[in-house]
Amino acid sequence: MVYELEMLREKGVFQVVPRPQEKNIIGSKWMYTVKWKENRMVKRRKARTVVKGFMQVIGKDYNKTYVSVAHLESVWLVYAIAVSQSLRLW
């Protein structure tokens, strides 16, 4: 967990700021995963932090949502539609 937190700090993913009194603070929690080798030995342990989205209020805490990654299947689907319709992608 310490390694993952340090990586987030190094990459500038978040910035600690003073808490505004009139804002709803959304909590987070750590999720832990164990990666296994083929012989059932532990390869490594992973930790990541996730936000407790159920605490958000639409229009108050956020107006827009963003997806940080595109799934490869979605990209393939867009390519397939573009090819079938003779569309250009850029």
C-alpha cells in the first residue's frame, strides 16, 4: 500500500488542499488483490484506492463524469463500425 501511495504522489495524481467547510467530503477505501503464479505461489500483492461513489450528490459534488481508460473491446468496436461504413478516423 505504501508503494502504491508513493507512486500516486510521484505522478502528481492528487494534491492535498484545505477542506472547504461547505463541501461534502467523499471518502475512499483501499482495495487489496493478490496476484498468483501458475504454481499457486504468491506473485505479488496489489493495493489501490477507490472512491466511495455512493456518497456523491448529483449536481452538488459533480456535474460530469469521466472514464479514465478505454476498454480495448470498445476501441475495436469503433474501428469495426468505421471500416464497415467507410469512415475515416483521426
